[in-house]
Amino acid sequence: MSLIRLSQQLFKPFKTSISAWMVTNGFLKPLAIDASQNQPILSAEEIRLLADDLAQLTNRIMPNLTPSEAQLQGEQSSFFTGAGLEYEESRPYEMGDEIRRINWRLMAKTGKAYTKLFQEERQENWLIIVDHRASMRFGTRKRLKATQATRIAGYFAWLAQKASIPVVGARLTDKLDKTPLFEGRGAYSHLMEKFSEPCPPLTLQANQHEPHLNDVLLGLLPQIQPGSRLILISDFHDINDKTTEILAALQPVAMVKAICIQDPSELKLPEIEGLQLESLNTPQTFTIDSIAQRNAYQAWSKNYHQHLQSYLQKAGIEPIIMRTDEPLSAFSCFKPASSTKQENSGAS
């Protein structure tokens, strides 16, 4: 029997999700999900320590940014960010309006405060979406995929705060939960508080009713402004051709960045006897007790992840691959998927 056919028979239940529990007679187990369901993904102390690490990380000399990635401050070559606003009219000042938008000349004439309105808001803003669905609540080294995704979201939240870029956070679990718009000081802490909220209970019934990534993106299409940046942090287990179409339609409007989270065991099974795989979508369990089965998994896993990445690449997005056991310093280099593939193939 060929390895490909063997892999198809063994791993048919994993067509929609590669995430699996690794159980080996008590030796290797998934990180304790059930015990931590009511606990935040990152504690307040962990969020503070992460901020200290990010402050040092982002103070390092960074390579020159491309025009589409230029920050708000400093030399600005982006076609989307900056002032570039056309005045339309003024209306009476309302509590919460920005002071810089006050029409001082009209105020001097009338003695009343007015706020300037503009036809089009071209200031860059970010939307960070963190996937905390069932497939992300898995990990065998150091941390869960959901935890690593939250740390990476913190990286972008810190950059947005540092550059005073307006940013909205969104957490995808059994629904998409968005934050208000934050800008400047306090944006990082507010976003991380939302991203670190405890996940819903992990049950088979709940997993089957989770929102699909396509539905989430379609719902966001009317809300994304020209010049925005959309940051997707997920394992993209449910990506398909429709996702490619949606992301391709978004590309002319917003810059889309995709960070794909992987656990090392998804790429290469640990060398331990009695290894079992249990799907999160079905109650079936398979035992890996031969070299042929292990090799079959290896071949299937490599093809699976390359297939997921191809959907993003067809949409013009080069995914950034980040493993759960990697430090954020590895992510700050913005390694493309091609270099990560070489590392993984060398390691295997």
C-alpha cells in the first residue's frame, strides 16, 4: 500500500483540521486545556512582561519598510496614510471630538466650538484578528497555538501604539468579538486584555458550530476602509478556494498580512511509542505504532500545510509561519514561508 493511500485512510477525519491531541500513556499529553478554560490566556503579569520584551524588540534597528508598510510618523511614502483630507463642512463640537479637528476660525467668529468634517478619512488603521477557535487550543511544546497567536497580536498592538495608529482588535471563538477603536497610549493594554480572555468550553458540539473564516471575512468586507491593514493570526485550518477569492478582493483595498501558527508535532511526530491521534471534530482515535504510519503522517502533514499556504499565496499573500515553541524575536524578522519550509525540511 502506498504511503499516500495509507495517509488518506489513517487521517481522513482530519481533512478539515489537522489539530489533534497527542497522548502517549501519560508521557506526552496536550497542554491542560480543561484545567485552564476559566483562566486568561495571558495573565496581567505575563502581559506586562511581554510589553517589556516588545519594548526591547521594537527598539532594535529594523530594515527599511516598503511603501505599503510605512509607519504613520517619520518619512511617509505610503499612498494611503497621512493627512490628505479634503474639508467638507463643520458641525457643532461634540464631547469626544479631537481637538485638532476644531475649526478655530469659525470659533473666533461665532464664539462657539465647531468640528471640521472631511469627505474621506485616509489615515491608516489596523484590524487585528486573533483566532481562538478549537483547533488553536492545542500545543505540545511550551505553549498553545492560541497563546502564541495572542503574543503575536501583542507585537502588532505594541507597534500600533508606538506609532499612534488607530487599531481595532477582534477575537474569533464561537463568534467574532471586536473591541472599540484604540489609538496611542493604552492601546496595547486594552487589546491584550481582550485577546487574553478565557476561551469558551471545548466541546465537540461547540466545535461543529464555530464560525467559518469565510463568513467572518465576508462580514468584515463592508467595514474595511481603503488604506487599512488587516492582520490575520490563525492556523487557517478551514481555508479554501472561497477564502482566496475574498482575500484577493480585499487586496486592492487593504494590506493583508497572514501569520500561520503551527505546533511542531503537527509537522513531525515525536519519537515516542504508543502515540495516539484524536481528532477535535470526531471521537475517533488512531494509534501510530509503525514506521510506515509515521512516515505516512509525515508525508500527509507536509502536503497539508503546503496546500494551506497555497490558498494564501494565490491571493497574493505570502504567509509568515510561526511555531508555538519559537520566541517573538524569530517573528520580528518577518520570515517568509519559503525560508520556514527549508528549515522544516532540514529538521525532518
